[in-house]
Amino acid sequence: MRIFFGAIAVLTVSLSACNSANPKFCACMEAGEKLDAKTTEIFNGQNSMENKKELVKIRKEQKEACADFVNVDGPTLRKWQEECAAN
């Protein structure tokens, strides 16, 4: 579980919309940001059943959006992060 949250932490940097970067990877980054925000909400005490259900839904969306990038090496991921952030 720590590895999962570590991967999310690496993938979740403040990003804006993507133009020249890999749009699927940018969508993965946005899904990671959404998951991170909801997780933070829950850890900060807003742990209602509704929020927990939303977290499960967001986690599934993030997993699907990022499935193609699970085995991508670190330098490539950092390059794509920079490209997403630059646009």
C-alpha cells in the first residue's frame, strides 16, 4: 500500500491541461490529482460514507487511466510530467 501511495505522490504534481504532451498520460496525472485531493479530504476528517464511496470510484478511474503507464521507467515519467506541466 505504501508503494501505491508513493507512486501516487510521484505522479501527483500540479499540472495544467496538456497540448503537446501525451494526452493519455496527462489524463492519468489529472486522475492522480483528483485521487490525492479526495484522499487528503478523508485523512483530514471528512470520512463520511459518501466520501469513502467517492474515493473507491476515483481510485478505479485513476487505475484505469494509468494502466498503460505502470511499467514505464522513471526518467520517461518525469519527462512526461514536465511536458504536461509546461502546457
